[in-house]
Amino acid sequence: MSDLTPAQRTEILERHLHDHGHVDSGDVDAAIAAAESASGDGPSPALGARIVARAWTDADFRARLLNDPVAALAEYHPQTVPIAVLEDTASVHNVIVCTLCSCYPGGLLGNPPAWYKSFEYRSRVVREPRAVLAEFGMEVDSSVELRVHDSTAEQRYLVLPLRPAGTDGWDEEQLASLVTRNSMIGTGRPLAP
Amino acid sequence: MHDLGGTHGFGPVPIEIDEPLFHERWEGRVWRMLAAVMARTTIDRFRYTIEQMPPAEYLASSYYERWLWAIEHLAAEQGILDSADEPATVARPSPATPTWAGPFHEGDRVRVRNPVTNGHTRVPRYLRRHVGRVERVAFAWPNPGESAVTGTYGEPELVYTVAFAAADLFGPAADHTITADLGESDLEEP
């Protein structure tokens, strides 16, 4: 292993790439600032929440989202890879993982959380998902079929969680405020109203 | 070391509340610099490069340290550390729904092949030689093993979403279902 720290190695790499015109360090600064501010219409959990809330209120959009997700999602953000939307029901709960690396619906939700990329989540959620979900404070009734989707190819997944009870008459914006990032991965539920 | 599905010995999932996008300044710079090498190759070659990390180093490295290692190696391989050459364009595949039919159909039972290779495969060890059921013809994409070698995307093949009973893979206590997306060349009739 290198004696240099990752920060030192990064600096050396960036200097080489910048000096030869392959990276613009000013652009790197700007891109990091933009990603950290996570504002606007780009991929983020807030974008995913808006899409889920619309699917809860607009039956036509829901059908299009489930049947032709790439086209339906293009209304929000162009998708460069195939995507499948996994519909939770009273009898099915969906969870996503990438056991081989870190494949994640980044084109909708932005960068994955660190736990999603951890060895612990990647190794365990396919073998003992109920135990893993319990660590997220989530119990799934044994009568509910648990479906774990390993993202082994270029298709990405988005979980469409169940709409919380007690939200009759809520509009899209109110509903979106209940949709958490983890509820779109399957390791959580939407917030209670 | 990357093929972790089902591996024993890892403890509780490290869940961090309100985690920052990047924990250290250099991580964001590595994240952004990936684009410089990705302009010249495939996502598969990037993954394959990470997979070359010695196992002990892989497990001792953080996520962005593994990226850094791969970008250093790819940049050296591409010669861009010392040269200002413009990138050749790598044409990206389309996410559109395939219009052709393949050998397998929804509902078919299929067996996962055992693609032993010194190269790159996206077939997890825990699924090899197991029988599942085709849920749907999902999309079409170039074979990742080939894209990892050539650094370009070739002709697409059909990719199927296949469902497996976890009890077949991990014993009778496992009552869940697992799906994976597997290319036509990684499947056979059971």
C-alpha cells in the first residue's frame, strides 16, 4: 500500500490531470459545492420524493411509472440507464442492494449513503434481510413477502413505498414531505403524518 | 474481493444519521475526477479495475479510496497523467426497451451458469448454478465481461430479471425472494 495519505495521492493525481487539461480544478470545486448544496431539480432524495408523491395521487402517472419508467421519469430527469420501479403492496415489501459494488438509482436520488456501500449491508441483506431491516428500526411482518433486488446489471431500482394511512386529501407537496430516502431504498417507511 | 453477497463475518450496518455527502475534502475531488477516466472507457472496466485490488487492501480501504486506486490505475493505463490527448468518444448504450425476443421468456425456469473467469463477470458467486424463474425480459445491454476488456461497448444482449427462493441459496430459515439481473449468456436451461 502507498505510504501517502489518500489526500496526498488525490492532490498528486489532480495536479497531473489538471496540468494536462483532463480536469479543471475550478470545475471540481464547483461540482462539489453544487452536489453538497443539493438544490435545484437534479437527482436528490427530494426529487425522488416528488415522484413518489405524484405516483400516490395521480393514477395515470403511477401506471406510466410502473410500465415505462424511463419515459415517465424523463419528465423529471433524463435517465441514461434502464430503471425499474418496484411497487410495495400490503403483501410485498421491496429492498434494493448492490452486492458487487454500489449500484444505486443515482440518476434520481443522487449519491448513495455510506451504509448502502458498506460491506455489512452488501454481504448481509441478501442473506438475512429481516435482521438488517431491524437494524434500521423496521419490522416486516412474516406474512409479507420480502423481495431483495440485487443490482447486478445496469438496471437501477426505485422502491415505490406504500402511501401512509391518514393522508387523505393531502396534496403532492405535503405527501412528498413524508417520503424519506430510505423508504425509496426499502430500508425504511415513509414518515407518519 | 468485491463479490460480497452472502459473505459471513460482517457486523451491524454502520448507519450514520445526517451523514455529509463527503466526509473528507479529497473524497469529493476523487468523485469528480472519475469523469476524466470514464470519458475514455466503460463503467465495466472501472469496476474490473477496482476488482484488481488485493483483497486485504480492498477490505482496508474506504469507498472513495477504492475509487482513487482505480482512477490512478486507469489514468496511468490511458496515458493521461503525462499527455494532453483528447478522449476518444465511447458511445453509450441505450436504456430503451429491446424489440427482439431471446431464448427465455417470462415464467421460464433458468439455471445460472458458472462463469469462472480471470476477467470480469457480474454473476455473484451466491447465485451460480442455482435455478430461478424469469420475471421479465428487462432490457438489453452489452456484455460486461467484454466491455471490461475492450473499454468500449459492443452489441447488446438481453438481460433478464430472475427471481430465486432465498431458501435455496441460504437455507430454510431464509423466507424471502431475491432477484438479480442476468445476461442471456449467463443463463441456461435447467
